[in-house]
Amino acid sequence: MRHLRTALRSIWKQRSTNLINVTGLAAGMTAAILIFLWVGNELTYDNYHPGADRIYRTITSVPKLKWTLESAPLPLLGAIRTTIPTVQSVTCLKPGSTTFQLGGEFFTEKKSAYIDSAWFTLFHYDFLKGNPRNFFNSPHNLILTTTTAKKYFGEKDPIGQTLRIDTFDYRVAGIIKENPANSSFQFDVLIPLDALLTDPARRQYELSWNYNCQIYLKLRPYARLDNTAAAITAIQNRNTNNKFGAKYSLIGLKDIHFETGLSSSGGAIIHAKRSTVDIFSILGTFLLVIACINYVNLTTARASLRAKEVGIRKIVGAGKQSLFLQFLTESFVVSILALLITFALVGLSLPAFRNLTDKSFSAPFTLPLTWNIIGLTLLAATALNGVYPALLLSGFKPLNVLRGVAVLKFKDVFLRKGLVVVQFTFSIILIIGTIVIQRQLDYIQHADPGYNRSQLFSVSIPDTSVGAIKQQLLEQTSVAGVTVANQSIVSITNANTGSADWEGHDTSFRPTVSMLSADPDYKKVMQLQMAQGRWFDAGTPQDTHNFVLNETAVALFNLRKPVLGQHMRFQQDTGTIIGVVKDFHFASLHEKIQPLIIRNRDYGRTLYFVRTQPGQTTQALAAARTLATRYAPSKPFNYNFLDEQFDNLYKADKKVSTLILIFSAIAILISCLGLFALAAFTAQQRIKEIGIRKVLGATVPNIIALLSRDFVRLVLLSIGIATPIAAYAMHHWLEDFAYHIPLSAAFFIAAGALALLVAILTVSSQSLKAATTNPIKNLRIE
């Protein structure tokens, strides 16, 4: 208790310094806990399932078509189950969207999936009502999450309630908890796979050897991955001619979240980038280090001021152990205060953090990871700020302590300067990273994609009366233009390998090309530009067999000149190349523009793209809704704004950018707090010198320059260290974009100037205070 009382008195006496210590340490720990909560969530995806280390998903590689797919043929499921003994269990997943009808209204659930009867033997779900056995008793059963059930049935018991899908009533047979935030399977509706197989036509399609489902396997402990994958490939070879050479491999369940290289993905399972996790791991570590550096700097600085106190206490009989415990107690009390504030800050910021990351994190203080962060930080803080000063001062003879000799025979000022350099090096790296990321995202938002996406929305009306619907839309005064296509220009995902043939084509060259079906008004509505030739003409029937290529396709095919008029064959259709459209971006700027073949036929999924008159979007939407209800009364009215679809391509990038901006600001704030306190400490140490200089005629600017010079040098050194490190990191980050800004020297100059300005303002505030104090008062201080 004696040490605690003394510690509290000492903390109160130096309350301004300790307030900065507590604030900086609490801010650093709060930010680090939030960051590592997200990092831990990313790194532990799907590991909560029993035997997760033995669960795998098939990967289908088709070398001749240059495909890498997460899907596989459904008939593989039964064959694997009966012929490969190393497979303990096997199941399948078919993600999709489901449209429910309830009370005359339509609702679309995008997070739906069909599962087979073995699904729950591999994957863990918390059933609140019902059970898997009853669920699979009928193909027309449903499992809903608690949130989804409440949306449809409110407070009523959902078990036994029905929702209509097409012409069948589906009965709710189970209610499950939402899966954890670190689950790849974020489905709100689960339906038995048998529901797809009750319709004869659908059954024939699903049981063909198309790549239409995801297959998951749980292997026996002695199983070898390569042998199991080879056995699956052998099944394919036995049952099909496998003319494109499809081969299978296996990816671990825990690795799926960071899977890369897929040719296409339905988007039902969200994949992440491991590099992003690495960035945030480094960022979280930076914040902790910066916060601890503040603590170390200020504590050791104050400890050196207490050298006389320690020397006198030792002369009057204080033992080394007593002094050691005194310093340790003071450090521990400050750390506990920081911890209490951290609890409050995490609780207050967690809802906003969940909203920003779109993750339903568990309560952070129930997780071992959080307590590991807190424990390690407090251990490091207590050790560095309690043990170090205690050993530094309590271990010397009184006379040596009174002379200010530091450990290892060098003045502790060099340690503090070194830590300031480290602190500002981290901060400048973060500033540079923030500037580059923001500029790249700004470039993406304002780069010309080659088409005009403003005031444009799409609506799907599944009816054969394409011409009539289009004409009625065009008759609306709120509509400026209408075109029909099978995909959104923002994200053209249909592709084909090997079916394109042209004059002079080397048939061994089988490129993968994207394909789009669009009507004659597409160019005008999307405001595309032609490089040569023309677009499709509604008055030319032959154009339904002709082709328009983009510039990338012309270059890839190495077509002889003139390109226009050459014959071409694509997907069993022969026609003429009538035009070359200038390249436009039909995917994320992370990807290079791919070759594209455009046709005026076989729209498949019919999407109407409506360009509205300025300020009349609401009226245009109402007109489209009326037509959709008239022509497709049994389907919900769904529409998408192309601006929103475009923004969704970069949703993950924007989240990363926002998080880095926030945490970088916190890092800079913590650094400035430390610099502010050190400047105040330095000014206090030199208070008599300042008084003498003022008496001898020094001006206020002279004093400010004197006190700021050393800190400016430290920041300049930090800029020199941080610049090459940040340049290397940002160069690799930008490589992830096929189209990106150049890494300009202006970014580094701006970051350095900003850091220098912040440092000068921070130090000058204390220097100005010292420089304007009455010198007579300073000289009287003993």
C-alpha cells in the first residue's frame, strides 16, 4: 500500500505527462484491438467446424480452356461417395438467389443455397428450432436464419409457416443462428437439393456433367490429397470424353477465404486478399509500437529528472528493491488506467467499426485474441516503462545517479531521439500510404471507363415481348433512351474459350474471349465510341450474324488489314466483322481489358438499360415498374443503378482506404501527443537557458528556432528512412491494379511536408510558451 500511495501521489504530481501517457496508450490499444479483431476474423475463417483441417473443396482446372473453377459436376458427388474410400464424407452446395411470394408480395433472398443431405455432417450450425433430419424429410422444406425468419413472420413461431417459390409452398422446418463473421457460408436460406431434382427438365440439366455445384469432402486422416484428386479426375475420365482435359485438385477449407486465380466466382462466397490482412497486421503493430514509444520516451525522460530524488532517497536509506517496486507500481497504475479507458473506447467504437467493415464481430472481450493483445501491450508497457527506469536509476550509486549517468554509458537522450525517429518513420509511412491509396481510388472513380454510366439503370423483365416493352419505355417522357443486352456493361462475366475462328487463324491458338449480346441502340445509349466501321443496324437483318470486336480482340487475334469485312465464326455462327469499338472497361480496373466479341442476337437474360432524362429518374422507375408488373406479374421488380454497380466493384478497396485513413490519423495523433510532451519537457529543462538568452537580446523567433531545431532534424531523418520503405510497399500495392496512377515523387514530398508541418506546429506551441515567459521569473526558479 505504501508503494501504491506514493505512486498515486507521483502520478498526480505529473498529471499532464501521465494524461498524455494514458491517452496515447489507450488510443493505441483501442485501435490495435479493433484492427486485430478484424485480422483475427480474416485468419480464422471456417476453422470452427469440427475437423476443419480435413475438409476440402474441389478445384476444377481446364487447361485447354484456361479455366480454374470452384464448381464441379453434380454427378461427381455420388461417384465420390461410393468409389473413393479415403473420403469420409462428401456434400455439395449450390448457391443462388430465391424469390419468395408471401401475401401477394415478392421478396428476393440473394443469400440462398441448395444443399444435399450430408451438408450438416461436415459443417456446424446452431439449430434453435428443428433439426437436419426433419429438414431433409421433404424436398419442399426451408431452413431460415433467425433474422430472416423474423423478417417474414415477425414474432410468430416460424416452424410450419410457408413461403411460396414458383408454384410450390415451402414449409419452414428449421431455424438456425446466423453463422459467425468468420464463416464463408453466409446463407440466410437453405433448401434441400432434391427440390431442384423434382422437375424432370431441371433434373436432367443438374445431373449432366456441367460445372454447376461446389463439392466439399472430408478426408480420412490417412488420405493423401494428390491421390484423392487423381481419383476424382479418373471418375471424370470414365464418365465423359473429357475432351478439354479437366483435372481436379483440392483446397483446404481454411484456405478458401484467400483463394485466388479463379476464372469466375458466383460471389456467394466472398474471397479476400491476404496482402490486405498483412497490411493491417503491420498497421496494428505500428500503432502499438507508436503508443509504447510515447510511454517509454516520457517515462524515461521524467525518470532522468527524478535522478536527484532517487539519489537522496538512497542516501537516506532506500533500498534498491524498494525503488524498483516504486517505479514498477507507478507504471502498472498508469497501464491500468489506460486499460480502463481502452475498455470504454472499444465499447463505444465497436458498433461503428462493425458497420464500416460489414462484419458481425463477437464481443471482443470474450475473445482470447483481445486479451492476448491487452496482456502483451501491458506487459511491454510495464516492462519498458517500469523495469527500465527502475533498473536505470535504482542500480547506480547515489553519486553517479546525481551526475545523470545513464545505463550502458550513454545519455538517455539518444534513446529518446532514436524512438522519436522510429515513431515518425512509422507515421510518415502511413501518411504516404494513405495519400497513394486515396489518389488511386480517386483515379478509379474519375477514370473514363469508355461509356457513360450516369442516369442509367437496368431492369430485368423476363418476357418474350422485347420489342413491345422497349417501345413502351421509349414512349415515356422521362426516358431518354433504352437498349437491351444480356449483361451489365459494368461487369461482363460471360466468356468463351476456343470457339472463335477467323481468317488466317492458327487453330492451336484458342483464346478466351468475353462476349456480349446487345441490340442496335446499345452504342448510342451507352455512348460508346467506334474505332472503325459501324455498330449494328436495326434495318439490316444480316447484322444478327455479324460481329463487333473491341480493339483488344483485334490486337490479340492479329487480324490482317483491313479488319472490316473479314469473315469470322463464333459459337457455331458465321458472319462478318462490321466494326471495331474502342476499348472500354467492362470489369474492375484491377483487371486488364479483355478481348470482347459483341453480337446482336440471343440475349438470353433480358436486361433493359434505361437512360433517364435529367431529374426524372423516379418517374422512369415508376414506368418501368408498371411494365414489369404487367408483363411479369409473378416476378419481383428488381432494378440496379449502374453507378452503384460500378461503386460495388471497389467496395472492398474503399473499406480498406477508410480504415487506413482512420488508423493513420490515430497514429499521427499519438505521435504528436508524444512530441508535444517531449517539447514541453525539453523547454522545461532549458528554462534558465532561455531566460539568459532573452536577457541577452534573443528574440521569440530565435528561441522557437533553438528549441525546434533538434526535433526538425529528427523528423527529416524519419522522412529519409520512411520514403524508400513506403515507395517499395506502395509499388507492390499498386501492382494489384492493371490500371493505376504513377508513383509520383509529389506524394512523398507532400507526406514529408505534412509530417514536418505537424511536427513544427506541435513543437512550436511549446517553444512559443517558453519563449514568451518572463525571463526574470525563469531565472528565479531553483
